Amino acid sequence: MEIRHLRLIKSIVEEGSITKAIDKLHLTQSALSHQLKEAEYQLGTKIFLRQNKKLLLTKAGEKLYLTANEILEKIADTEKQIKSMVFGEVGEIRISTECYSSYHWLPSVLKQFHLLYPNVELKIVVEATHYPLQRLLSKELDIAIVSDPIKNENIEYLELFQDEMVMVVSETHKWAEKKYVVADDFKTEHLFIHSLPLETVTVHQFLLAPAKVSPKKITPLPLTEASIEMVKADMGVMAMAKWAAQPYLKTNTIRTIRIGKNGLKRKHFIAFIKNKTYPDYFTHFNEFLQTEINLQWNT
């Protein structure tokens, strides 16, 4: 009995038919039939019985299927361990955020981590943006980066960094000379946001909604550069992280205004499933992320 025979039995059972097993194993029908006959000859008994055009395991086949699962799983684990010994830790981390602005700093951090762990694939799941905690709980993500944590006994949070949101306006806007703006100031303004739903927009969530204030008009513009150009033309205002706005201030055509007298600060967190057993590289990634972000923010 060879490993290929065990893979054959496992595939036929799990795929549900010889035809599907052929596709999975990339064999011809004659090759698959030949291997099955070989296995049955070596065992001295039938592995499958045909009943109403279906293949059913015999008692011997059931025993062989259980053994195949155990042996093939052990082989896969051993291969993974050997690859880890030779090439370093192997695996993947699926990550997303609740805010598109985070994708400005995230790629550079991921690149640095990849240099340390070249065999750990870091996947940014863009489609989970705005709903990363829900995707985390549904096991579609390994890590969610959020600034609005929810209380959930299954989620653990690590503080990542704190930043400040500011309003960006043209140099000729009536807010340009203000030290800060309050909720009522938005009643006559055209507010550009990155995307809907509005509940995920920080300035709405923490300033406008509590004050029950709605801007005169709200327009979603996914491209930051497009929103900046609209602001430059004095066609509206937008909120963005202070650090993200810095590169656009060099032209002296726009200005940033504090939101509220004390500023609108927000903390960002790394969220992951609590009490779950993770590989070592997962812990290393969280520590690396915290260290790198603190270095960026403090230099």
C-alpha cells in the first residue's frame, strides 16, 4: 500500500465520485481504475461497493479511509515543519482595516515584515474594509485594524497608535482662519467623505451624530486626490487624519482645522480572536506592527 493509494481513497470518498476524484488528482480514468485495483489486490478485499450508481465504502474501506486521513495529515504536518526548519515559518495572515486611510501606511509595514518572514504571506482583504470585525468573527480575517472597537468576549485588542482627525479646507474658505470647528459649523457645508455607510465616517460618528447635525450636502469620493482637488476649488470640506493631510499642505492652497476645541483624537487597535491558538509568526507580526508604527509616529 502506497501513499498514492491513500490519496486516491481519500479523494474518491470526499469528492463523492470517481469523476470528481479524477479532476482533483489529475489522473485519467484508466490510471485511477488501475490504482484502485492495485490497492484492492494488495489488501485482498474490495474497498468500494457500487450501489445505485454510488460508491460506498466496505468495512475494510472505512478502516482504510480513517488510516488515510491520519497518515496524510501527519505527512502534511511533517512537510510544514521541515519547510519551517529550512525556509523559516510558513503561513499567511489575512488583514483588513475599517478605514481606507490606513492603507497609506500599512503596505510599507507589511513590506518590512516580509523581509523578516519571506514565507509568511500577508493578504490585505480590501473587501472587508468598513466591516473588519464582522469578517474577523466569521473567520474571514486573522487581524482587523480598527479605531472603533466593539465589546465582544471573543475579540482581543492591542493598542496600536493614536492620531487626530482634522478638517481640510481651501485657503479661501470661511473656516480658514478658525482655530477649530464645532458641529453647528457643518450645517451649511458640503462634506466630502471617502465612502458610505455614513456610520463608519469618524467625523459623523463622533461629532455630527451626537449633536444631531447633518451637513447641507454629503458626497462620497473614494479617491483622496479627487476630494483634495474639490476642496482646493472651495467646493466643500473633508475630514482626514492629520498625518495623512501633511503631504497636501506643501502647496499652501489648503489648510487644516482642528475638530472641536480639544481636537478629535482616535485610537487604533489590532483586533484578533481571543483564546485562539496562533502560530508564532502571528504574535511576531503583532509585535512588529506595534514597534514599526511607534517608530513612524515618533520620527
